[in-house]
Amino acid sequence: MLYFRASEDDYCLKQTQSLYAYIYSLLSEALALTTKLIFAFTVFTTILVNGIEHLATILLHLPT
């Protein structure tokens, strides 16, 4: 009976470790995705701001 109890505890421990590993994996993926989204947003806004600045420069130098 004691052996079965130890085996059951070992199984629960392995399941808990597996759950923690899965949660860690999800958090790692979420962090990676968040980092990629922030980078993409930064690049997009930089291009957008530079484009607007370039357009404003062109418009300011047009003859009236």
C-alpha cells in the first residue's frame, strides 16, 4: 500500500512539473510574440513618421 501511495505522489509530482513546463512554454511564447509585435509597431511608426516628414518637406518646398 505504501508503494502505491509513493507512486501516486510521484505521478502527481510529474503532472505538476509537466503543467509548470507547459505554463512556462506559453509564457515564453507570449513574451516572444509581444517582443515581435513591439518591434513591428516601432518599425511601422518610424516609417510612417519619416514618410509624413518627407511629404511635409515636399509640400513646403512646392512653388505657390
